[in-house]
Amino acid sequence: MDKYLTVILIFMVVGIPIAFFSPTTGELRPQPFIPLFYGSIAGIIIIVIYSSYKDKKARQEANAKRKRSKK
């Protein structure tokens, strides 16, 4: 996974508890911030799918290159 995607993933993971706890007081929010929670979950899923797609493409290129060099 790229370092940029890793940083964004960390922010997404940190955003999940912020949806339920107030950062200023540390207390549980009476009404959780649901869009932040679901947005963080969706962002995490998108980052994981995109990074696995990129890794798959890189592996396919490496395998094709390795097979071409043998001939």
C-alpha cells in the first residue's frame, strides 16, 4: 500500500471513534455523528479495494515480464 493511502487510512480509522466521542471533552456524544462513521467505513473499504487492485495489477505485470524474459 502506498504511503499516501496509509496516511488516509489512519485518518479514516481515527475518524470512527470521533463519531461517537467528543474530542474536546472525551465524553460519549448523546447523538453520534453518523455520516462521519459511515464515511470512514466507506473510505476504508474503498482504500482496501483500490490497494488490492493495484497490487494485483503489479503482480500481473511482474508475472508477464518474468514469463517474457524466459523466452
